[in-house]
Amino acid sequence: MPSEYELRLETVKDYKEVENLTREAFWNKYRPGCTEHYVLHRYRMLPEFVKELDYVIEEEGKIVAHIMYSRAEIEEDNGQIIPILIFGPVSVLPEMQGKGYGGIIIRHTLNKAAELGYGAVAITGNPDYYHRFGFVSGSSVGIYYSDMPREEEAPFFMVKTLKNGFLDGITGTYHDPKGYKTSEDEVEAFDASFSPKEKKKLPGQLA
């Protein structure tokens, strides 16, 4: 575990460094190139962005990790809307991964979200990683991912309750916030402002 670091809110002067960090963390991970740095750049201007949970970890004057949260919704089967959170991207510099920074920033912000009164958080990601933070399969608590039929298992979609009983008796569908959707042209135009990197098609990518 790292011994000396500063965990703090992101500031405007951090924006470009954090976007570059996010690009480095996700480049060629899920697809050739990545979109996460553009999602972050655009999201800061959206009403769904939660600035109170926009944290970085800085070590020796360099930002090594970042997390972003968005407001999201569960649509109950009876039509009611339940406000929740989702986080991501979570970014750690490639050379600093495996040292505990991701766990530090996730645990801190989940605790802060609970203090702020939020009732639940959703995430799409690796179950082996996120189960350690108390996330469970969404379907196990009656919450289903909108992009898949309910009868199909979606282990990558998980939920964590922050307020006891918040999701009790609820059955519904989670919808990704619209801000996470990007166009190829927008991403390409934004990415042109960064240093060139080679896009590669690698085994295990999702697209």
C-alpha cells in the first residue's frame, strides 16, 4: 500500500492532467484507443456530474489516480424513478496500478457518498474486483441492466446499497446516463489535441 499521498478534490487546473491520466489508463484496454478521457472532459459540464465526489490522488506532485461520479436512475416497474449514483471512469496511471490507489479512492468516495445521503451506487465492471467493495449482482437485488434481457445474467452490472433498506422491495431497470454515450467523430476530434498514440486491436477487447 502507498504510504505518502494526498487524496483531494479535483480542481480546474487539474483537468488536462487528469484527462491525460485517464487516456493512459484506458488506451487499448476495451477497444482500440479509448473514449473515457472524452467522456470525462464533457461530463464536467453536465448537470449529472457530481463535483463533490470528483477526487484525485496526488503523489510527489503528480496525479496518479482519479474517479468520477454521475447521478443516475433506476426506473421501477411501477414507473417511479429512484435516484442513485454510478462511478467511472476510475483511472490509475499504468505504472502505478497494483499498488492500492484504486481501492483507496473507491473506498473513500463510497464513504463520502454515503455521508452526502446517497442511497445506492451502480457500476459496470469486473465482478472479481468490485465484489471486494461490497457490490453485488444487480439482479440479486431486483435491479436489471437496461441493455440486456432480464433472463440473461449480467454479472458485470453490480449495485451497492449505501443506505440500509434503500432498495428493499424495489424491482426495476437501471439506465446508463446519456452522458456516457459518445460519437466516434467527437472522440477523434478531441483526441487530436493529445500526443499521438497507436491504436491496437488486442485480445479481450470488447469492441
